Amino acid sequence: MSKQIKSSQVNPLSLDAHILSVMLGERRFENVFQSVSRMILGDPSLIARVNVNGRNTYDFKIFRQGKKHIIGMYDEINSFVSYVKDAAEGGSSKEMAFVLIGEPGNGKTFFVDHLSALYRDFISKPENRRYTFRFINLDKLGGYGRITSIESQTYEDPMVLAMNIFEEKADNIKFLQGFGYTDKQIEEVYKNYRPLGSCSYYILSQIRKYCNNDIEKIKAFIEVEAVPVSESRGTVTGKYAAKDKITSSAADLIGEEAITRLLHISDTDHPYRFDLRRGALARVAGGGIHFADEVFKNKKDLVQVYLGVIQNRTIEIEGYKWPLDTLIIATSNNSEFARFLEEKEQAPIIDRCRLTYMSHNTNYKLQQELTLYSIGGRDKTTFTNEKLHIDPNLNYAISVAAVLTRMPANDKLSPVEMMKLAAGEVAGEKSIKTLSEVINDLNSDPDITKRFGQKGIGHRNIGRALQILLERSETQEGRCMYAGDVFKSLETVILDYVQEPNDRIKYFNDLKIARELYRKNVMTTIFNAYMDEPNAVEKDVMNYVNMIIGIDAKNLGPDKIWTYRDPQTGKLVPLKIDETFVNSVEERLGLKNNEQKQSFRTTITKIYGQKMIKEPSYNFMDNNELVKAVTDVRLKSDIAGAGSLIGALSNRTNEENQKLYNRMINTMMKKLNYCQTCAEKTIEYFCTHDDAN
């Protein structure tokens, strides 16, 4: 053995070639936790620090890549990465399963499916491929009938075979040293040592006996091959969905005795008579991910199987054992998990799980990205195959409505304040610190459903609301998914799909608030259309902000012109300070005296200073009260108030009013992405007093 083996001397499918490739770093020998950990943390540039709900955390960019990637889930992803990293470093997590618990439709299954897809792509790269072995030329041994080759049933790594090729550990170490392995490399390899599975061990023993322990002859019976990466076959990543009590069987997980094999194998005690690939676990046992969907819906004997698999990481049948290298991720909804907890005798499996309670997404800006998934990426058409337009306010309306239902009742913050702060926006005098305190208080409640974001309208119900909107005759005839109609669709969903009466009452109240916010958005649109400029409101809001900053400037001359540097362009911009405009806006905000005005100006200036450092494009458009005040003042100064505009748009009997209406419709269609239907309906809605608070 002292003479080292060179790569040029070996067959690429041989065990020697694989052992050499691992030594040279061309192939890897690592457990599944190390692989997943390397996939997520391997590139430091894909790890970022973010602030979520007033708390610093990490964002792992690998989950944000691709067309349909994961949105939000910061806490859950951090828990998962911490769990995997701990397991990769030999911590207690390696003997646990990772379980996501939450309401239906909040993204649990989507997260696991996305992770599995990422892992399949990662393993498909040549440098990350997983390998296994098969025993060939079995006809020489006799007793195998027409079976001439047997692949490792649990996709064991050839390095596991190399560490077990002789009976004695010392001989196996000497065997690896013959390839040039250093003591340090051998130590690293042995960190992932595990015994061979029953059938591999049994066949290897027969081969040893047949070859008289001649290693060169033994190797002639071994062939190395890549583990197939197949979603449909359930190899590398596999899923077992809970079935009903009659059709489910432990064989679906761990396999069973195969009659066809007994017809060929003469030795009735041979472990290969058990077909492990009949079960879902063996197919992911070679460094794969097993997804147990709705794990607590399974009957008791299957849960007991999972307990053994999670704790011992082995498949065990009639005393025969096959070690596994598998990451087990499970999901469960709140009600099933609560029912399972009531059965006190099932406590041991909970003890073997890393539980993470997954909340709904509570950031309405991120929800708008999620809602796009529900709307779909393809062009929509009517029943008669005509192009269907999507109202530019639709996404905002349904996203805000859904997120508001997820905001729990609280004395310190209103639902709108919670929603704004969770999205990193300004909420009057309330700070992100208050939200952080509220979340901490809520999350200390032993009742999971009362925690922050745990209840509310989920992703599936958003999809249902959009389906109901699509099937409405108004949508089909108008060839437009008008945002104002989505609230009626959501009412239908709440009535039909929300069972708890108290939840239903809360959600209807949240819809009222969402309608008010939608109306404020419509006001902005109408003003922009009236001014014939897409960003008219934004410009006026920023003019107000810059005016209150410059009003006390030392270099302000009698002409009241203040020159400031625009943080976005870096250019100097002259601005005439209009004190009448400033005072009018502040009066609209209900600021009566100078003290109140000065306090408000100080707050705005402070926000401006904080935001501009990180976000030079910040425009204060999230401050609904300020936006509404500026809009009202501008409408009043231009056409004697919003009431007069409503009158002009409602009464189009004279030519001037008709011209104004036509011009605004034209602006909405050409500059603001509206179609004829939603432009007309939005103006019609503006002219009513619906949802005006």
C-alpha cells in the first residue's frame, strides 16, 4: 500500500478514481447539512444585514434569486440557516427535524419547494455532484439469480464504502493513505463516518470472502456513479404528503419486502429482500432533503416511524439498519399541530423538532410583490379572448387589505400605524421602537394564533379574491380588473372561507380601513391627472418639505428664494418659499398654533435627515396625512377645492367641464397606465363620497 496511486492509472468509474478525486478536491465528501450550509453561506456577497420591524437581522440573497423567489420570511429563513449551520458543525440540530408551523396559505410549502429546487440546482453542478456505488458481476458470487448488479439502496457515498472496505478501521485508514491522504485529510473524512447499510455490508462481506480479501479483486466488483438528480423520481429531494388513515402505510416511507427479489435471491435472510426505494426516505438518503408535508396529519404509526428516523437517522426494518444522510423538513398548520399537542403521549417527537412558527407577510410593500405572483405573469384575456387590463391601483388595494387583516388589535398602535411601520414607513409620531415592543409583547403569548402576523387573509385567499374579480360580469364587459371591485371580492372570500365569527368581524373592519387608504391613493391620481403630470403630488409634497427646511435659513433674502442641493441629482436648485402654501398645508393638518407647527416641522426635518442618508430618493409619499393636505391645498388654490372639481367632473353639461374630463381621462390613459374603463370608474368613484373618512 505504500506505493501511491496516480489518477492517470485508474478507470474513471472505479472506486480508486473517486477516492483520488475527493483527495484532490475535485469531488466532495460532506453531509447534507454541510452541503446546504455551503450553498447558502458559501458566497459572503450574498449575505446582507437588514432591519426588519426595528430589529437587525440577516438576509440571505440566494433565496431572493430567480423569477419566482421567496419574498420576506426573514425570521423563518434565519432560523433555518442557524439550524443547518449548527447541524453542519456537529451540533444537536443534526438529530432534529426542522418544522414550519403556521396558517394555511402563508408560504410554508412554497419555502420548502423553493429550497429543494435551489438544492437540486446546486447538486447538479459538477463540483457539487453526489456519487454512489453499485456492486457488479454478482453472477460470479452465485445466489442472485438474474440479478447481476445492485446499486446502494440508500445512495451511500463511495467514501463510506472506502471507510468500511475492510473489517478493521486501521486497515481502512491504511487503504486511504495508499492514495496519498494526509492524517488531517483522513481525520476530516472520518468526521462523516457511518457504517454501511445492511444490504451493502452483506454483499461486501460475500465479495470479501469470494476474493479472499484481495483488495484489487474486491474493487473489480465496485462501480461508482453519480446520484440522479430528479424531482419526479424523488431522488436528492423528495416529498411525502400526509394521506388518510386507510391508504397510508409505513412502506411509503421506509419500503417493504419485495416478492420479486425473493424469486432471485436464494438466501432468505438477505437484507436486499427489502426494497427500500419503495419508500420516500431511501431515495433522499444520500445527502438529500426529505419534505414531510403536514406531518402531524399522519396516523400514529407513521409519526413513530418519523420519530425513529429523526432521532437515529436510520431506516430500520426487522432489526436491519440503513444509516441516512438526510435533512428532514416538515410543515404543519396551526390546528393540526394543536390537536397533536393535546395527545400528550406524542411528546417525544416534538422534542426532536426545531419548531418555527411562520407568520404571514406583514410588509405591504413586499406583499405587493407576492400579489404579483397571484395575478400571474402572463397577459390576461376575457372570456371572448380580448385583452384584459389591470387597474394600476389593484395590487395596492388588495395587498393593503390583506396586510391589515394580519395586524392584531393593540392599544399602542392602530392597524395602519402597524402596517406603515412594518413597511419601514413613517407613522406620525409613532416610532419603529414602539412596533418592536408591540411585537415582543404579542410574541410572548403562549397562544400562537395571537402572535404578530399569525392570523389574517393568506396567499390562497388573495388568489380566490382575484378569481372572483375575474369572473364578475363588470370585469369581463369592461375588459378591466378595476381596483374598486376587489373589495367586494374580498368580502365574498371572508364570508365563504373565514369560519371564526370574531375573525370575520375584524376582517370586515380592516376592509373599511383599506378602502379609506385606497381612496387617498385615488385622490393622488386625480390630482396628478388634473395637473397633467404623473408626479405632481410628489413634487408639491417635496416642495413643502424643502420650504419648511429653508424658511429659517440664514442666507434667505427678501425675495424668499432659497437655494438647496438636490440629494438625488447633487445639483443646486432655487426654490421660492411660499409661506401662504406652507401655512395652508399645516392648517389642513389641523395644526392651530405656532408651537404645533414648529413641532411638526421639526419632525419632518428629522425624518428627512435620517432618510436621505440611506435613501436619497425618499419622497414622503408614505405620509398619507401630508399627501392629502398638500393635495387638498393645491386643488383649493387651483379650482376652489376638491368639491368644485367633483362638481366639474360630475356635471359635464357645459363644454369647459367636458374638456376638463376628457383631458384628465387622456392623461390617466397615456401617462398613468389606466385604460378607458378604470379611468372612468376611478373618476366616478372620486365624485362619490364613498369611503371618505
